[in-house]
Amino acid sequence: MKKTDRGLKDKVIGKVKEVEGKVTGDKAREVQGKAQQAKGKIKEKAKKLKDDLEDH
């Protein structure tokens, strides 16, 4: 996976963990998944900000 896809990777894995937690009734796993999705969103925004700053 490319370095630029790290945010997407975290979002996908986080969603899988969240769904797994919901299916199994494991609230900790569900929260872990939501946290990883948030981490992915932050990485994507940071990458976009970095790219925008480099363009100027």
C-alpha cells in the first residue's frame, strides 16, 4: 500500500473492527474500531493539509 493510502487503510480496518464488535457484542472492539477510523480520517486530513501547504 502506498504511503498516501494509510488513512484509507485505517478507516477500512477500523470499520471491520467496529462491525466485528457489533456482531459479537464486544463493545471494546467496537470502540477500538471507531477510534481507528478516526485515526484514518486524521491522517487523510493531515496529508491534505501538507499537500496544500507544499503547493503554496
